Amino acid sequence: MTETQQGISKKVYFLALGLVLVKLLLLPFAQTMDADAVSRIYLALDWLKEPHWIATSVWAPFHFYLNGMVLAIWNDPILAPKVANILLASATLLPFYTFTRREFNAPGAWIATIFLAICPILFRNSFLALSGPPFLFFLVLAMNQLSRGIRNNNSMALVLAGLAITVAAGFRYEAWLIMALFGGLTLLRSGWKQAFLFSAAALFFPVVWMVSNWLETGNALHSIQGNYHWTLEMMSNNDNVDLESYLRRIWYFPFSWMIAVGAPVAFVILRAIFQDYKRPFRLHSTAFWSIPFWALLAFMLYNSFQGTLLLQHRFTGTLVVFSLPFVAAFFPELTRRKVGLAIGFGVLTVGLSFVYNTKGVKPVPRLKHQSGATMAQVVQNNVEPESTLILDFIGWENTYFIALQSGLQREQIVIVGGAKNEVLPIEGINQKMREASDGVVLLKKGSPLYEKLSVNEGRELLIKGAEVAGELLYEDDSVVLLRW
């Protein structure tokens, strides 16, 4: 490593530290408004009550272990998972820079790492208790070690790459496809022996998880198929899909990727890749590392078109880390002009994220309508540690945000599901309300639950079915909040 590279490396450490500090300053403004994030927190809390090996689950299990251990250290379900994700997201900059410097050049690696730090979608995801940040951390670790192992014929680095990707596979299932791609790259560049070393380490979690699922359910792929069951059967994602919907499924993730890196950066990346394609193919060419990007993009397009992958921007992070290293090809040296372009690209990337008319891309996650925060505060002020909370479904954001902000345990909360084919558990809700000494119920006007438990027109607030009298706490055009 040259003296210049050492200096730039120090800059990356300061960049990562600065990113942590900026995000901690923004933390009070970030709201946990993602339903999956809230569900993952509750599942981690359940695991923490009795830590054990999770034999089967629709979601890969490592995120529950991670959040559970974090919550064991700091018992704050709202802040602790966010801070853990912020630290992991910032730490991802270090192996990303090292990989990009090795495969491209040092000045360009510095610029690419800055773009990774300010990527609006990844910046946003670090404020949510989702599996993306830890998954990307271990994925980039695997990329860096794989690059090191292939270039230096280093067997230990390839084993470490396999271990990193097998941990990533315990967070998100797309790592299973990626490890196959990495295994193929290793085979092409280093031969059978090195590919075997990588694959033997990489396959550890997938093999153990499939055996565990088979012993528990009789189906080795039960977890993966569970995701398809939720999307296709519970959410009915393929019901009444018209031509416009199919077209949206085709352009959504390419557009999401463009938002994540910024339009100018997207152009630079594609130009760098296709310019390298014009040269004679070499295994050590930069174009070689474009294979994972194109393969994963094709996989995402296929699954989104089939309706098995929901159209959400948070899934785009993997495309970002596979493509951003190619920015380095545009910045082989940092002239005044290049630095000016880099600043302009960054400003456009972040600035335009506030303009796009699509949810889930602004750098700091907040409820679309702050009435949800108002209702959450009313709930907080009117529940006791032993209270019950009944939440009618008022949208994926507000419903789960209110549940988490209530401070109650998951078993004290009944949430009416938002999936199209979920059945309203009215008898269970009635029984819960009759048995609880006190509680709060949120009803969406005109909903099936509202019709079953509605108050009378005279506002005597007798909740039917449960046969309890309620005190009106909050009401607007769409909801009514009662305490009994």
C-alpha cells in the first residue's frame, strides 16, 4: 500500500465516523414506520425471552439473533435496533473502499465510497430495524475477501469470503443466489480447488437451515416457499394485474437503482461497464465484476414480473453495492474538474430523492401523515403496563408504528392484518376486550371491525360484542380511538 493510499484509507475511517455522527443527530427525526421492521423487533423480543436455535421461519433467522442480543444489552426496542443498523451501515464503507481500491483505483474508490455513504435509500434503511444493513455489511465483507483471495491466490481469504457470505445468507435469502455467482467467479478465476474452499464455507448456513426446516416441517425449502405463500396467497399480489402493472414491475427496480445512485452516477456506471465490454474479454477486467450486478438485476426483474417480489425500494441495496465500484473508473485521478463533478453528482442524488413521487426513497424515514404520530402519543398517554391495545388496520405504516410506540408487549396487542385474504379474528378480539381490565381500541370508520365494535350514534360509546363502555380519546374523519 502506498503512502497516498494510506492517507485515503484514513479518510474512509473519518467518513464512517462522520456518517455515524450525522445519523445519530438525525435519529430523533427518524420514525420506525415500516411494518416489517416493527415485526422483526417483536420477533427478536420473543426470541430474547427464551434464546434458542430457530428451527424454521419465513424470514432467515440471524436478524432475530442480532436484534435480540442488541436488546439484551440496551432494552430500548425503538432506538437500540436503529443504532445497531447505523453502526453496521457505516462500517460497510471500510471493506467497500478496500474492494474498490483493489479492483479499480484509489482516488475513484474514495469517490465511490462517498456515494455509498450518501445513497438515499441505504441512508434511509439504516434508520429502520430491517435486515438490509447487516446483510449488506457481510455481503461487502465477502466481496472484499473474495477479491483478495482471487487476486493473491489466498486460500484463507476465500474461506473468509465463504464464511462472510454464509452469515449474509442467514439474514437474507438473495445471498443464496449470490454465493452461487461468487462460486462461479472463483471457479473461472482461480480453479476448482479455490472454488471448493469458498463453496464449502459458503454453504454452511444454507445446508444447516434446509436440514432444520426439513426436520421441522418435512420441507427443506419451507422458509423460502413461505415468502411466496405470503406474497401470492395472503397478499394476492397477482390478482387483477393489468398491462400497466406488468410494465411497472419491469421498470421499478431499474428506476429504483437509478434513484439510489443518482441519474448522473447511473450513467457513469453503465458507461464504464459497456466501455470495458468493447475490449477483449479478460478474467481480470473490471467488466468481470459486472456479472453479479446483471445476474441479480435479472433475478429481481423475473421475480417482480412473476409477482413474488414486492416492489419496495429497500431491496435495491444489493444492486447499489455491486454497481457503485464502477464509478471509480470515471475518477482515476481527482482533478479540480472531477471533484466538481463528484460534488454535483452527490448534490443531485440527495436532492432529487426529496422530489420523486414514490415512497421509501427520502433519506430519513417519516410517516407520510403525522396523524399517526398524534394517535401514537394518545395511546402512550392512556395505557398502563398491563393494558390491552386493539389496532384496526389503518395502513402498513401507521398501524405498526402505533403498536411499537405504545411500549406494550406484543402479546398485549391485537393487530388486524392488512393482507387481502386475512380473516378478521372478531371472537378473539371480543374475548380479549372482555378479559382485559382496561385498554385502548383504534377503529377505522367503515371497516369490518368498526361495524362489529362500532359505537352508537348517541356517542354513549358502548362497544358492541365486547359489551364494554368506552371513553372517546381521539377522532377524525377516518378513525376513532377509545379507551375502556
